[in-house]
Amino acid sequence: MTIGEGDVRSKHAAYGRPVLRKLRTLLASASSAMPIVLAASSAAHAQDALGKINTPFGVEVGTFEVVQFAMFLGAMGAALLSAGWLIRERSRIANENRQLRDKVADLNVTVQRNEAMLNLKDQRIIVWEGASSTPNLVGTLPPEIGVPEARALFLAFGRWLQIDSATLLDRSISALREKARPFDIAIETSKGAPLEVQGRTSGGYAIVRFINLGEARAAQALLKTENYQLSEAVGTLRGLLEAVDMPAWHRDGDGRLTWVNMAYAKAVDVRDARTAVSDARELFGSQARERIERDKAANRRFHDQLSTVVGGDRHVFRVTDVAGSAGSAGLAADISEIELIREEFKRTVLNHSDTLDQLNSAVAMFDANRKLQFFNQAFAKLWGLETAFLESSPDNAMLLDRFRSDGILPEQPDWRRWKDQVLAAYHSVESQEHVWYLTDGRTLRVIVNPQPKGGVTWVFENLTEKLELQSRYNTLIKVQGQTLDHLAEGVAVFGSDGKIRLSNPAFASLWSLKREQIAEGLHISAIRRLCEPVSDAAHWETFVTTVTGFDDERQSLSGHIELSTGKILFYATAPLPNGQTMLTFVDVTDSVQVERALKEKNEALERTDELKNDFVQHVSYELRSPLTNIIGFTELLQTPMTGPLNDRQRDYLDHIGTSSSVLLTIVNDILDLATVDAGIMELDISDVSVTDAVTTASEKVAERLKEHNILLDIRIEPGTGSFRADASRVKQVLSNLLSNAANYAPEGSTVTLACRREQAEMVFSVHDSGPGMPDYVLDSIFKRFQPYPNGGRKRGAGLGLSIVKGFVELHGGTVDISSAAGMGTQVTCRFPLEARTFSIAAE
């Protein structure tokens, strides 16, 4: 390639074209100024008609001459300026032309030298200009090394290079052209000749140079190729180790860390791998490292499980560390989850074994070699086998032969064929089911289930009890059916869909229905239409709602329904399992009529009792006033104011006063009982002194006790104090008890009145040594108007103990009586320490 003078001239001409364009612009400006000058000239002529212009030299010059002179001066000045500018530009252009000629000469020398260098025999260059796909080729390579001379064949690298070299070259050229990434590689031709390839970029050019190597350089290239391949392999392996989530490391001959991956850095809790290496952060403890070094010293490798703490938790790693001549490399796989899963699997197997041991069904598992691997206790119990024998892993066929020899399995027409048919499950993929009838009468359901990894699982279910229960169930169903058919109670069972499931003849008879009208599957609405004409429609509406409703909580209903035929039926609904409902009907016409009669009689008795109470209360009130008058006039007659009385009159008045007092006491007792029965008696609660109450009561009966020479023994335990009650009623209770005891106590005997405090109760007891009472009398001793002549000195109205019981219970207490023939009688009254009014009527 050369550069001639024509090229310089063309360049100079190209450079001078802008100068000519500038000149043309100036001339055009001057021509455009001419009309203005002419216009000025015409104006001057017009002024000349008016006068002349005087010059300083005394010469008169006209305006036209002045204009012409000015134009001349302007043209001369423009010409001089243009000439000066053209001279300067020409001088500059001449200097530039000299410089360009010198540069062209230098470039010619350089081009010739480069062509000489590029046309060397032992190298060839490919040049791509920009993104152009067609390159230029310069130079040649010896054809004896397997490099084609033709352009198209040379660019087809895969035809004359080895496969790996062609792949490497294509990848390197693509990186050079697309990413401007330079390269220096060594490749081999298909004949095994090495070539050095260099790739560079310069400006917009991509240049690849192929250089033939000599023997020394060829060996160096081969080493370079091997080094490159080893570097690529090491880089790939390190990239792989960086990608896996397993700590990996490399140590030098002295055992120091030289490289670790990011998984190792994370495991030792550092920011990056470089920090882990610089800080010599160890993954395992000193004892574990010493163990690794011992094994590597003995066997050049270590492979075992080690544990360490990572992230605050203990992890188990499977460590592999291999020693080499220049150091060692190791890899640790975290198997903590695998160990957990293995332990969980063991626990699951044990749990399943324990669960299977609890089953009543016999289970046995055989492996692919038909050896027993597992059995539960039910299996050993079912066949009566020893545990030691089963733990020896007997063969499945041998077990079947033993069952036959022990007489458990029945004889088969062709035993071998039957056994082969049963053991065919080892070659099957589907479960099999058999029924075995043992010689001892047991029936077994046998399920043979093939396992995914070979072997089978045998499940033996004893159906003997199930079949017996099924037979009993069928018998029970028949018995229940016969029982329902002979019940006098009408029964109908409906399903959740409202259709009848079963009914007995009594149901049809009670509702005057035919048997075919209540056939199974008939809906309750159809039965309702048949029964509503003789019954209340509201009841059947309730029955339909109960049977077909969707209530979350199903309730039982019961009641009476009266038919237009005069029958009275007692009905009841009962929810049954599976959404079923049972309706029962019982003919209670006779019992209802009897009940009604009894109610009427009871109401009559209650009215009679009310009349009796009204009569007693009315008579008692009416008797009290005359008795009060009699007592008052008797006491008045006994006073000296009415005059002297003889002895007989005085005796009569004493008898009248005594009898009137007794009658008034009876009337008062009757009134008190009537008040208690009416529930209107109110207690006057206050603090009651036990000593005062006992003293007052004893004074009231002192004359009667003295009259019959009876001693009163009062026993008040220390600390009794007082309690809250109605003082007058307590005294009346004690008086009645002492009076009753004085009436039955023998002459010269002793009556005991004891008082004590027991927890929250005040207890009074009166005991006499009288004849006592038999058991049949004790049952009615508290009934009113029932005195018993069992040794008493006088017969009363029979109200004393009734009043005692009424007053004590009104306080919230209780009364107990204990007596036996010849043992006396003891009455015990218990008052609460804090009494309150109870509206309880005394019996």
C-alpha cells in the first residue's frame, strides 16, 4: 500500500475549496453594494442642481465627483485587503502541503515495513473492522502443520483444529469482539502441531494473530495449555464448591488454611471467605482436628462424623479430609437433619411396633427372602408359637408346614398346590384376601399385602367372635321384632328422611289403620293425613316437625292426645342414632279416667280439710272468750270481795278454775297449730338465755312433779350461754316436754332435762323412766289428736308433741324421739344458734 502525489493534490484541492467560497462571498457583497452607490449618485445629481460643495483647497467640487471618489477609494481598499488575505492563506496552505508530503513519506515507509513484517511465513493475522463480519487475512502458516491456505477453509477452525482447541478459540474470539477481552492461548491442529494465538483490540479493529511455535516453544505451549486446562478445572471445582451449601477448605503443608468457601465462612460466623482464612477460623474443635490429623497421618484420609456448634446450635457433619503432597482438602456435609430423620424413623418404627403389639389382630412381616422380620404378640398367641422360635426369623413356608403338622390348619386335597397359591403373594402387586377355617373351630380373615421393596405383610383377623356376635345380633333383631309385634304400646320409627322404618301392629290398632297403610317407606306426611281426622292437627304438626326437623339439639317430647273416638293416648318422641326418631303411643284411657276421679276426690278432701281447719280455728276463737270470762269470774269469786265461801264452794271453784285453765291451754294450742298450718306465724327472735328458759319451764310443771313425788334433774353444760330464738316458744316447747314426761314418769322417779351446745345447734333433751312406747306408736306420735293410753296418768288432747315439733321446725330445727317398751322415752330438740322464720306447716 502506497500514497502518491495525486493524493496530496486532491487533499490540497479539498483544503482550498473553502477559501474560494469565501472569495465568492466577498464579491457578492460588493456587487450588492453597487445599487446603494448608484442611489447615492442620483441623489448627488439632484443636489448639484441646488449648489456646489466647497473644499478646503478652495476648489469647488460637485457632489457627483465626491461620490465617484468615494467609490474608487472603497474599491481600492477592498482590493488591497483581499490581496493581503489571499497572500497569507496561500503561504499557510504551502506550509501544510510540505507537512503532509513529509507525513505521507513516513507512512509509506511504515506501511512497507509492516507489510514485510506481516508477510512472515510463520504467522497469520485476522483483522475485523468494527462489527463487520468479513475479516481481512494477512500472512501465511506452514501447510505441513495442517493449516489450510484458503481463506474460507482457514476461517472454518473446526476443520483443521482439534475439537477442544476449536471450541476454546471460538469462545475467545467471541469475547474479544463482543467484550474487547484480550487473550493468549495455545491450540493444537488436527495433526498435533501447537499454535500460539493472541487476541487484541486497537481502535475499532479486532486482531487475532496465529503464531507457529518451534520445538521449545511448542513444549512451552503444551505446558501452557495444560496449565490453562488445570486452572480451568480448579476454577470450575472451586465454583462448584462455592455453589454447594457444604463447608469446604484447603490447607497447606503446615496445616494452615489457604482457601475456604462461603459455606465455611457462614459456618464460622464471619463476613467472607478471605476473613475466615486470614483469621484462621476453625470449624471444629482442637480434639476433632487432632483426630483428623491422626487419621490422615495413618491412612492419608479421614472420613467420619463430627459435631460442632453452628449458629448457636449443635450440628453433626460427615467430614471427608484427604491429604496430598502439598497439603490437604476437606468437605463437611451437614447431616443433622438426616440424623434427626433417622432417629424419628427409629422412633416411628418403635411406635408402630408398640401399636401393632396392642392390636388384637395378628400381624407378621416377611422380607423378600420370606424370612420373618416382625411379629406382634397377637400373632404368637394366635398360633401358640414360642417367642424364641419366632425371633429366629423362620421361613414363611416352614411356618405353614408347622401349622399343618401341629393340626391347626386343616388338610387340603393338594397341600403343595395350596401352599404355592398362598405364597404367590410374594410375586403379586395386589393384596389378597383369604378365609381360613381352623381345626379348632376358629375362623380367620387373612390379608396378604405385598410390600413395595419386596416381602409381604400378613394380617390375621379372628372372625369367630364377630360371626358369633352377628348371629346373636340377627337373633336379637328377630326377638326384638317379635317383642315389638306383641307390645300393647304402639311404636313407629322414622328415618331422617321422614319415611317409616318399622312399626308394630299396636300402632296401626291404636290409630285404626290397616297394616298396608303404614308399609315401610311411607312418609310421615301420608300417615298424618290418615290420622288427623280422628285427632288434633296441632299434635301431628309437632310430630312431623320433630321427625323431619334439622335442630342441632333434638329434644324428647311427651304428652297426651285425645281422639275423637274417646281414646286417650300418651305419646312420647325419642331421638335415635343416625337421625332417626321413634314415636310411641300408649292407651291410657282407663288410667286417665281413674286419675281424674282421684283428683276430684283429692280436691274434695282438700276442701274438707280446709273446712275442718276453718271450723277448728273459728271454734277456738269462739271458745277463748267464754273461757276467759269463766276463769276471770272464778278468780273473782275466790276473792274476799265477793263474800265468804264454804269449803265445798271453794273446792268447786278450784275445779272450775283448773278445768278452765286446761281447756284454755288446749284452745291456745289449737290456735297455735292453726297459725302454723296457715304459715302466718311469726317468731319474735331475740337472745334466749338457756338458764332462764329452763327455769321458767321447770316452774310451770313444778306442782305436777311435786304432786307425784318426781324429781327434776337439770343438767346444763358449761358454756351453753344463749342463742337466737323466740323465747316464749322455746319455753312452751320445754314446758310441753316436761309435762309429757311428768305424765308418764312413775312415782318417785326422776325426769332429766339436759342442755348442751353442739357445733351450730343448741340441744335440749328430756328423758323419763316411763313404760316407753312401741315402734308402731313412734310412727304416729307427732300426729294431732292421737293420745295413747300407755300408762299415762291422764289423757290429754294429743297436741303436746305436735306443738313441740311445729315450733322447733319453725325455728329450723329438728325433733327426735327414742323409746322402747320398759326403757323410758327421750325426746331431743335441736335449735339452730341463729334461728330464722321458716314458713313450714307442722304436720
